[in-house]
Amino acid sequence: MTIRTPLAPCLECGLVSAIPAISGEQNACCPRCGHTLFRQVIDSHQKVLAIGTTCLVLLAISLVFPFMTISVQGLSHHIVLLNALSVFHYFDNNALAVLLVLTVILLPACYVLALMMLFALAAKKKEGDYPGDSWWVKQLLRFVFRIELWLLVDIFLVGVLVSIVKIAAMTDVVMGESFWAFMLFTLMLVKISRATDRHWLYHRLFRPMPTGKVKAGDTHLSQNHTACRLCHCINIPDDNGDMPDACQRCHSALQPYNPEKSLTISAALAITALVLYAPANLYAMMYTISFGSTESSTIMDGVILLWQLGSYPIALVILTASVIVPLTKMLILFHLLMTAKTTHHPDDSLAKLKLYRFIELIGRWSMIDVFVVALLAALVQFNNLMSISPGPAVAYFALVVIFTLIATMIYDPRALWTQEAISPATTTKPATQDLPNG
């Protein structure tokens, strides 16, 4: 199998690179910033269909059987997975309940089904036939690759493990069949993402797109193309010199390089997240009723309690994910926003790009505390003997995570690569081959 696309734009530094022939399971990387342009997977369609089927079976099992059982002084209470995810509904917070059910069950299931459908279509493609010409195929492809960021299954699983440690000292916890099925489902969901060869899929579904006068070494500053942020297609102006509004290949709305607009919107979202961060840490994250008395606890109260109970690793996980990560992400984002267009050297641009990649990687993990509260509120319900309910800080904290995620998505890292920061030495090199992607 060989990649036949001659040119590929880098969405992180804006450089257009010539793609060498790649065989086996290797990556093609941008010669300037190292961003992965292509990740080739052998027999990708077979792997996606097999792993996807396994995913759906495991998810079905995890929804049917008991997820966890908790026992306190002879009283026991068990929950199924949907109980844990929809618990906010019973505390009059329907928006959070919908968010959790969407990100842990509905969107992952739809993602797997849609991905399998696309790969099945691509595998059955006949010579001269392009399934991507159909409107519904384009819609399906856009849906699949836009929701990937919002699949929080792995974070929920870590939240479950944190919850177990939190209550293990006070209660007996038994993991049900559903828990083990869900753990395997999480692993398979990660695996299907790694097995997805997007560019094999694109070139099986869609017609080859003309690249006009665009050549290797052009950048986002050349103003002769717009790169689609979803399918990475190079879009060129029409005969009148006007840039299309939608991608020629997948019909996603194109976002021409406009650093002022992207930085302004990203800054507004980051400021909103910072404002919400205060009540998220000052208000109660959850309320605990024990023998008729009620105690409220903030995020830091929970960290301190875990530390006092000797659960040092879990205390550090919660401290890092719920306090350090959101604050660090916002501070780094503000730094990138204020210094985006002041870079005048490739090394400076690359250093800031690494910071951007860091906050992009860690942003989702702040949702751990929301999942922990949801699971504890679903599990610990023994009337006045012992019960846990979510506090107002949960909603604020979820909004902090959502706003920072969207701010990072809208931030255009190409703004870090000004004309002064572009090194001529790297603009004409072909994309480099990386090690097998495994």
C-alpha cells in the first residue's frame, strides 16, 4: 500500500509538503514542526470493522448488567452504567446528565457505527465510483471526525477508579460484569481510533482534488490555498480568484487564515473559563449526608481528605486534573494568545507550538472530577445513614472544561508562524518518514 497524495498541508505550522512514497505502517511528518501529516495503517478497513463490532458488543453488555455494588452496615446498593451517567437528572441538572450520557455512551456508539459504515463503503468501492459524492456520506464523515474530541470514555473509566479509592475505606465495593465489559470497551475504542487510516478512507471515498499552482514550500501566508481543518484537503481559488466557502472534498465550512478573528474568539472563551474557574473552586463540589448531618466539600477539601486517608496517588491525580491542569491550561493559552504574532524565529515558534500541543492533550482530563461526583452520587444513596449529592460547583467546573476545550480548538497555531519565523531551509524539504505507528 502506498500513499499517492503528492501534497499535504500542515494544520499546525501551515507548510505544504511533498509526500514521499510510504509503505508499511509508517507516519509522514511535517519537516518543519514534526506534526503528523499521514498515518498509514495496513488493512485499516478490516481492523476497523472487527474492532468496531467488538466495541458495540462490549458496550451493549456494559449497559445491561450491574456496574458496581456498594455495601454499608449490611445495606447494599447497586447501579447500572446509565444510573451513574444520568444521576444529575435526579438533582435537577439535566444539562449535565445529557452531557455525560452523550460523551460516554451515545456519541461513542454513534462514532463506532458511523466509522464502520464509512470503511465498509470505502472497502466496496468500485473503479470510477466515488461514494463521497453522496450528500449523506459527507455528512457522516464530518460527524465522525468532529466528535472525536468529545468521546470521554477513557476519562470516565479513570473517574470510576478514583471513586473506588475514595469510598473503599468507608464501604465495600464490588465490581459488576458491566464494569469489566466497559473497561474492555474503553480499550477497544482507543484501538479503533489507532486503526483508522483517514487518508486511505478519503482517497477511497472522494475524487482526487486539483491543487492548482500550490507547490511544496507554500504556506498559509502564500494566500493561494485554504486547507480544510477536517479532511486536510487543499482548496484553491475558482476561476474568478475567489476562495470557496466550503471544502471541495467534504463540504466542511472553510476557515481562511485570519489570526485576528481566531485569537479574539479564543481569548473571549478563555476569559469566560477563567471567570467560571472561581466559583468552580469556591462552591461545594458535593454534599455528604452521614447519620443526619450534612457536610459540603470543595475540590480542595476532597484532595485534602484523600491525602489524610493516605491515598496520596489519587489525591495527586485529583489535584492535578481538577486544579493544576485547568489553571495551567488557561495560563498557557493566555501566553500563546498574547505572544502569537511576536515570534520571529523558528525555534521560538516551535517552542510555543509544543505548549499548544500540551494543552490540547491535557484539556479533556479535567472532566475526571465531574465523573467522580456523578458516580459517588449514584452509588452512595442510603437515606440519612449515608448519601452524596452534587454541589453547584460541578456545573461551573464542567463549563470551565468545555470553554477551555473550545478555546483551544478555535485557536489557530499557524498564527505562531509569522513571515519572520519561517525558515527557508525547511520549506522545500519533503515530509519525513517516521517510525511505524504501532
